[in-house]
Amino acid sequence: MLKRNNNAVTKEAVMAAMSTVIEPELHRDLVSLNMVRDLKIDGGDVTFTIMLTTPACPLKGKMEADSRAALAQVPGITNVTVKWDSNVPRHQHTSDVGKNFRTTIAVASGKGGVGKSTVSVNLAISLAKTGARVGLLDADILGPNIPMMMGVDTMPPPRDRKMVPAENYGVKFISTAFLMRPDQALVWRGPMLHSAIRQLLVDVAWGELDYLIVDLPPGTGDAQLSLAQTMPLTGTVIVTQPMAVAAGDALRAIKMFEQLNVPILGVVENMSGDFFGTGAGEKLAESNDVPYFGAIPLDAQIRIGGDAGEPVTVFAETSPSAQAFADIAALIAAKVSVLTLMDRGNFVPIEMIG
Ligand SMILES: Nc1ncnc2c1ncn2[C@@H]1O[C@H](COP(=O)(O)OP(=O)(O)OP(=O)(O)O)[C@@H](O)[C@H]1O
Ligand SMILES: [Mg+2]
């Protein structure tokens, strides 16, 4: 007869304990979200994988601590190993354009020079560093800056009649700068702008992406309209400077995207600090009832990184500025996950379940 061990740890006991652990953004338990995978029990040793909705998840530490606390209540467990994996849920839409993109994030502002391109580039790099598949589309057709900031000035030759995106720092990117000479000015009218943006979405071999970041030109004009009409955007990040006057321009951008039915993901304050002050970003977010993702300091390293084609998140990875970008990227990714998993307030478990 086999000897029974009354203290044997069972799968049921582990899952029951894990079903008391709440995913802090989605407010549901890890088991009903199907986030606990590959459970292995070997005597008192318990190993499992938590399947996240983004590799950039800002709350891994909390989830791990909560899991360990819950499992500490289960008799017989002597050791817990938590592993991580992720599957970014797909933003559901019916458009043919953007099928390869799990999510799309536009970066916008009411006016020029506030740091949209800088935020786009460092957001893309920060997400790529976590292991996400990231693309960056330079939708500033007339004033493209992305290739310079990303340190690459040519794109690879086309393949199968599609443009092949350039790639650096783990990010794929495309820009009309690749198609023009530096001394050439582009004078394009509305319909041409529209078709250019469409081409950069459709005629480029992007492959499968978790996040497509779109760097918009300043203002509330044709490019914003074209983008929103060509493909359903998961949401927009609004960049503002810290002064009250700047927030007025950003408010116009928020109102425009609301009119276009594009969700506002939240607000980033850029160039924050002694010189321009602080606070307008947070106020703007509060008064529009959207998240405030945080502030990026006014920092010469950020400008130098942009000018040199080696962004601060690459050449000064441990600097406070790079850390600020990484923290903000994680908050944006988490917000995108929540948005893609919610449909008008109803929870729709999509393919993270698969
Ligand atoms: N936090 C920062 N600290 C210091 N310099 C910054 C910061 N953010 C952006 N810059 C610099 O400010 C200038 C404008 O930034 P950027 O080109 O990103 O703005 P933009 O909003 O994309 O402008 P445009 O509206 O012309 O597209 C750049 O030289 C950039 O390096
Ligand atoms: Mg720009």
C-alpha cells in the first residue's frame, strides 16, 4: 500500500490560494484572469508562471509579494518560484489597417516643440527594453525627426514590394525623412498627407508588433484627423510643458481626440523642473479626469541624446531621466492593457486567455 502524505500540496490548494490574489489594474483575481500558468508541484516546491498583459508591467513586485503571502497560508509549501511571461492583448477593431499591431499609441500635443518626438523615441525604447515588440511611425510627414533621433538615416531596401522599417535600439521605425533629401522641403496638401500616413501604416513590412507608437506633428490638424480615420487608435498620450499657457494648448488636443473618439490614455509633463516649473500636466490630467503618468525633467542629456541619435534611455540608462521614461512607459503600457481588455466598462477577456 502507498503511504499517503497528508501534507501533500495539491494543485487545487495552490490555485485556491492564487484566486485570492488580485491583479491591481484589472481588479480581478489572477486565476479567473487565467494568468497562472505552468503550475508544477514537486513535494513542497511550487513553481508557476504569471502571464502578464505587458512585459512592461509596473506592478510585478506587488503581484509577486501578494502571491507569496497567499501561498504562505497553504500547508506543506516550502519554496515558491515565480516566473514571468506576457502576452499583450489585442485592441479589437474591424479595420484591415493595423491588423499586425496589438495596440497603437499616438503621442500628441497642442503645439510644437514640447517634446513629442523625444517622448515617442524614449517611450518606444523603454518598452522595447522590457522585451515588447515595438514600432515607431514618424507621422510628422513635413518635419520628420525620428531617424535623426534614432541615429539612422537610411532604411533597408524594399522587400516584396514593401518598405522595410529601419531598426535600432530594439525599435523598428519608418519616416518620410528616409524618402527626402535633407535640403528638400515637402509641400504636401491634405489628401497627399492622408495617403502618406496610410502608406506608412500599410506599405511597410512591420511584422507583428505589441505597440506601434505614432509621433504626431504639432497641432490639431490634418495629420491627426488622417491617422484617426485610417486606423482605430488604442489611445493618445498628451505631452505638455509644465507652464499654465502650455496646458491650454494641450487641452485643445484633448478635446480634438475626444471628438475623434480616440481615448486619451493620459498626460505626460515634459521639461519639468526649476526653469519652466512643474504642475500643469498633473492639473490638466485631473481636470480632464485622465491619468497623469508623470514628469520628465528638463535635462540637457535628453536634448544631447536626441541630437546625437543616441537617446538618453540608451546612453545614460541609469540616469533619473531614463528612469522617468521607463516608469512612464510602464504606466502607459498598463493603461493600454486595461483599455484593450475593457469594452465600455465590461470586461472582455481576449487573447491573454488563449
Ligand atoms: N525633457 C527635455 N529636456 C531637455 N530638452 C528636451 C526635453 N524634451 C525635449 N527636448 C528638446 O527639445 C527640442 C524639441 O523636442 P521635440 O523635437 O521632441 O519636440 P516636438 O514636440 O516633437 O517638436 P515638433 O512639434 O517640432 O515636432 C529638441 O531639441 C529636444 O531634444
Ligand atoms: Mg516632433
